[in-house]
Amino acid sequence: MELNLSGKVIVVTGGASGIGEAVVRGLAREGAIPVVVDRREDQGQRVVNDLRAQGYPASCVGAELTAEADCERVATRTLAEFGRIHALVNNAGFNDGVGLEHGSPRAFLQSIQTNLFHYYALAHYCLPALIRSRGSIVNVGSKTAVTGQGGTSGYVAAKGGQMALTREWAVELLPYGIRVNAVVPAEVQTPAYDTWIKGFEHPERKLKEITDRIPLGRRMTTPEEIADAVLFLLSERASHVTGQHLYVDGGYTHLDRSIGF
């Protein structure tokens, strides 16, 4: 299926690893020009160098996305280098475990700053260019926003905010033809997830407990499967899709996890 992404400049936050890296590499294969945005600039540049070695154009901007000035710099640097922005993929963030009982108001605020603020700030600073290109935005959310998880109020509040902003921006940006959608993963086999699993006393047992509750295939979702959904929503193949939350989770969120085959 031709996605017609060739030559389009697409900003991807958290693009140095995991889901973000899968999105970046998928975009490059489709002929787009990914701009990797990550606080780990060395890792982001590693991804870019690898793509360039394969003949794909790409760029990297190191940024601390909790800082407004860095969010603005991402937009200005991208425009200075390429002169255009066709899409924004808001993906960066992490589950910092700031709960209600064992957290604090200050830690909660920091969690919102870490996981939600830059979604708005980057969209704000990229918006003039997106208006010119009639571009699109894809926000990467989390099933925890609708299921809860326990012990992670900050992250879940941020993820709920991301999903709400997806609908809000889809309405606000209708006059400009800018589509805004969200991809909602559940259990994805990323380096960060691997680190989390290894923190349990019996990691393999814990992983099996989780995968046994994933209805489709009893397996984790791959970063590439999330990336494929992101690419579709960015593409002209989704030209009449906006304000949607697309769950890519093997049925984990909405199907009965007790189903047996």
C-alpha cells in the first residue's frame, strides 16, 4: 500500500529507541524524512547515522522536552534545516510510578511536566508549519488512561490528557485540514519494558502472566506494529480519519482477558 509519505518531514519525539525508533525507521523506509527528537542525543544520532548509511535522509535534535525553550528549538531547528514540517508524532515519556499514596503533589506535577507538557508545547510551536502543510499529529497514548494501573497517578493523568487533547485538537484544527489521532498501546516489548520486567523477582514468570492475558496470540505487541499504525494515521490512506483513538494491543484493553482457546 502506497502511503505517499515520500519527502515529508516528520518530527518524532522519543525517537532514539523503542516505539519512537520503530516509527523513525518505518518513516525512512517509506521515503519520509524523520527528525529524531530525544534527550539522549547520542542515541538519537546513532539511529540517524545508521539510516544515512542506508541512504535515507534523517536528522536529530537533542532536547529536554520538559523545557519550553527546547520544544520551541525543535521546531525552529527543523524549519531551518528543511523549511517545512508535515507531521508531529508525540511519543516521548515514561511511567515514573508517581502514585497517590506514595507520591507527592510536587512529584505529580513533575510527572505531568515530563509526560504531557511537551505534547502541547511541541504541537504549539510546530502548528504554523503544520497549517502551511495541512499536516497531521499522532499522539502515542497508553491503555492505562482507560484501565488504570495502580501506583502511577501522574503517568495515567498525563496519558488521559493526551487522549483528551487528541479529540480537542481534532476539533480546533478542523478549519486547517489538520488531522489529529492517537495510537494506544498496551504491552509492548521495548527496552524500557524489558528493564521494568527485570525488576521483578521472577521476570520470566511475570512476563508469562502478562502475555497469558493478551487475547490475540498470547504475546506482546511489537514496536513495529505500533509504528505501522502510526504511519497509517500519518498517511493519505487515513485522509478522512481524525479524532480517533486506535488501540493496537491484541485485544488486551477491550476483550475479556479470561478468554481461553
